[in-house]
Amino acid sequence: ATGRLRPEEAGRLLREPMERLGGILVAFAQLLSLRHDLYGAEFCHELMRVQDRAVGFPGDGARRIVEEDLGAPIEAIFSSFTETPVAAASIGQVHRATLRKEGVVVAVKVQRPGIRATFERDMRLIAGFVGILRRFASFRRLRLEDIAVEFQSAIQEELDYRREAYYIRQMRRVLSGMKVISPRTWKRYNRARVLVMEYLEGVFMSDVLAVQAKDPDRLARWLTENDVEPGKVGRRLYRAFLRMVLDEPFFHSDLHPGNVMVFRGGRLGLIDFGAVGMLHADFRRPLCEYLRAIGERDFVDAIDRMMFLFEPIPPMDIDEFKREMLKVLRQWDANTRLSCLPFNQRSAVYLYGEFGRVARTFGVPISWTYLRVDRANFTMSVSLSHLSPDISFPKEMRNVTRRIVGRALRRLRPDPDRLRGTMLAVRNAATRIAGASGGVESMMRRSSLGIQATTSKASFALASAFRSVRLALDALGLFLLAAFVHQVVVPLPLDATPLSVDDLVLGVPELGRLDWVAVALLYASVRRAVREALEILGRKEGGSYGL
């Protein structure tokens, strides 16, 4: 024995004292656990188990903060207010109450007194600790200063409940389209230290998992009585996660079982939007293509597309790096086909952990944005492992990304009436050009015999332009023919890869047979007008530039 700690043992030794100390250190441990590209998957997964064991503060302190921030006695706002909190964390706690005016049962989130001063003190301690470690070369590669900066930014957001209220409103819009329940909130009652939101009456996923472990027969009866199918619930949760990440600017980045609720009929609900990630379109698009390639089992393309996840890429043998990543991806895909393997070897979390291991070997850091996505994936996997242990991650990735690409294409499809109007405008423009070309012909007839023998520079330029138009019309004709065959004759095996020819064909709006007849007549008239103009411009002593 070497006496050296295993990574998971080191993670536990760090996690336990942080849990005991509580406060901001719990959040710092959670953020530190994201960097499996620096510290290893085993260490980070152990650190991710850190729990916020904060006890609640006295109810009279919560009452005082609510009255200070809302500027009125608590009885004027709430017809009932339970001073004993129903939940508590390091930053705040939640009380059940009823709004007097609206008559709605609500959850009132109240910030812990003095938490901002505690945060500033802890940040000074963390900054000093990081500064000391940076003096040692062996610690510099761990990029602790980046973690400290990211942590400070994240906590400052969580200390202003108005931000969380904004995220709730945005996520409510996002989740409603996925049939996922989220709480309503009221702007007039929300302040920096007070957040009032709808109290959702459901069953926490953490309670479902606890009963499953202690009394599976009782859980089975509850599932039957409430028409809940665990497999469907798990797949619905994973699909909602992918939709949030790939198709929306915001996503819930802390999907642990305490933030997920189950309702009758298998509907899902999400709460606690203090940890919400934001993804810009320039990140979502390549991430969608990366997951689509994994789902389609186009692994070489997936590895090429995943390079955007790393920043910055240091000097190294990129081909060797890609080969190692390709091995990991192929091995994971093989694992997903073997139901006899444990869930943790078939899950997406395992894949990301292996990617992190290779990245650490080559000294390649992973972007913070992707690590937030990975955190949501990890916390969600606890529920998935119990609800849908046989879930096929490649299949879900493929299905969800195909739907997202399909929706994007439908949004890009022009209105048929607008399309017909545009094509009529093109025909009229071509007719006007042909008329102008007829004027050129009249002028040429009045010109001298020598000028008639040669094509003028202007005529030659116009002729060149119309030859280009002719080629474009030929290409357009083939394109319209493919769209017609696909819609009317027989569906073609097209691939909706963005910006491809197939993608453009799929983007043509659905047209009826009469519409296609009108399109064909319009195309023929435009082509004839261009041909006539070209004949006039190219005429030389009875010769012409014919089509």
C-alpha cells in the first residue's frame, strides 16, 4: 500500500468539514465539484454530494425582513404566515403563507439576516487561501482563481431574489411548452431579500426515492393510484432538460431530487430557480449539433463539433487528443447497448466524466458554460437512475435534436402567400428588364452598320449578367423539382442538416397541387423572359446567345 488517498476519499475528507461549517462554503464546494477536468471525476462526484444542512433562523427575524422590504405589516399582505420555515438553506429559508388580496397559498422565501456580510467575509478568506496556493507551481494548473471569480459572481446573483423572480418568469414560459409545472410569482411582492411565489402541492422526487428505498410496496400503490409511470417520468425529465439546454436561453442548472416534483398523471414540476444557467445561441447551436451527432452515432463528426467545449486549447497534438476522445465515445456507446451494465456506466454523466479525464491528461480546460450544463446533468442522474434505469441516452439525444431542428426549419419557412408574392415580383422585374432590353434592340437598329457588327460593352455586360441569371434559374428549377417530388410524388430520404441542400428542400412550405401548377407556370414565364432578353442582347448578324 502506498498510503495515498483515493480520489473519492480525498473528496469525502474535503466535503465533510465543508458541510459542518456550512454557509457559503457549501456553495463553494458545489462549484469546485464541477471541475472534473482538473480534479478527476471520482473526487468531484464525491464533492457533489455535499448537502446544505443549514438550520432555520427564528421566525420573528423573517417577519421583520418581510415587513422592512415590503413596507407594510405582515398581516396587511398575508392572511396567514407560518413562522416555522418549511425549508432552510445557507442563504435563506421558505415560509408558507396566504396572500390576503389574491387568496393564493404561496411560498415566501426570506434571505438569512447578515448573509451578505458573511459572504463578503468568506470571500476574503477564499481569496486569501487561493492567493497562498498560487505561490506553489503545482497548484497553478488548478485555476483556483477562476473558480473563486465564478463563485463570487454566482453568489452575488443568488443574493438578489429579484433575479430569481425574473428567472422564474422566464422559466415558466419555457417550461409551459413542455408541460412542466413551475410556480407563479408576483412582481409587486418581490424584493432583493423577499421572494413570493406560488406554493406547489406535489410530491418531491427526493421523497419518492426515499420511499422506494424503504417501502417499495407502498410506493407501487401510490404510483398506481396517481397514474404515474416512473419510466415515462424519467424520460420526460431528461427531454425537458435537453429542450431547456438546446432550444431556450435559460435552463435549470440544479435538478437534484429536492428541486423536482411529481404530480398526478406523471406531470413534473421544478422549483428553486436560484441556480439558472444562461446559454447564448452561439453556444446552443454547436451543442445541439454535437449531441445530434452522438445520437446519430456519427462519432467523428461529434468529436469535431465538441472542440468548442474547450477553452483555451493549449499547444498539443490535436489529432491524438481527438483519437482518445473518439475511443471514449465509442466505448460509451457500446456500454449504452448493454443493459447488464450498471446505470452509472451507461449514463451521460459517465461519458462527460471520461471526457474530463482525457481533457485533464492533455491539460485542456473545459468551458464554464458547459460545466454548468454538466452539473445539471449530474444532479438529474440521481432521479434517472431510479426512474428510468434502462433509458437510452443516444436515442433520446437523437429524437430531441431532430425535433428541435424540425421546429427551427418550420420557423424559417416563409408564408405561402408571401412566397407567391415574391415570385410574382421576380416575374414582373424580369418582364421590365426584357422591356428595357427591347429598347436596347431599337437603339441598335438605328445604329451604324459598324456598331451592329460588334457587341457594345454595355450589351456584353448585360448578356453576361443574364447568363448568370440563366444558370441560377437552372439550379432553382432542379431545387423546385426536388421539393415537388418530395411533397407530392414520394418522400425523399433527406437529412435536415442546417445549411445543406436537403435542409433547404425541407424548408419549402407545404403547397397544394394547384399551388405547384402556379409555381411551374410562374417559373416558365420568368425563364422565357430571361431567354428573350438574352437573345436580344446576344444577337449578332442574325446569331444569338440561345438557351
